[in-house]
Amino acid sequence: VQLQACGGGLVQAGGSLRLSCAASGRAFSRSIMGWFRQAPGKDREFVAATMWSGSSPAYADSVKGRFTISRDNAKNTGYLQMNNLKPEDTAVYYCAADPNWSPLVRGSGKYWGQGTLVTVSS
């Protein structure tokens, strides 16, 4: 599975962005998919993840109620809708996939895309 994330950009606080993660390979539709982020000078952190069916989404506390993870397996694409963005959401965002839940949410997923930069101005 190869992943490619896009959709980042510069947005004002309170604004929205939707990130996309395009996947190649049929295994994506059977994989757990997630998003991580890494802010300057900080470790990479978990943002959200969802089962292959799109059910049972999990979110970091810092983004609950503002971010929504989804996927369209017919298009081999995952999404992260980000609303009410805050300056502390500024980071490089990565999508990841793995056949199993635990490795993915621990940050040890098998497949990773390149990052896309999200910058939120105050």
C-alpha cells in the first residue's frame, strides 16, 4: 500500500481544511487507517483512526468534536475533516495504514504517506 496525503495549507484560526489520503493497492480497503501529526520540535502524535469499514473512529482528546475521520474504499481514499482549527493544530499531518489496530494507533503502522503541512494562524 502506498499512501499520499494532500490538502494542507494556511488557514486562520476557526477555519476548516479537509485532508485527503490517496492509497494505491487493494489492501487499503482491508486496512485500519489513521492520521498523525508532528508539530515543530515535538514528537509525532496520534490524531484519529478508523476501521476498514469506517466504523468505530477514535480520536485524540485534543481534536474530539472538531475533526472527523472518514474513508471511501471505492475511491481508495481516506479523509480528515478539520473544523474550528486552532494555532496548536499547526503541524505536518501524516496518514498511515496497517492491517491491525494496535500497531497503527501506537504509531507503528506498516504504511505511511508523506506529510502535508497545516498552518493555522491566530
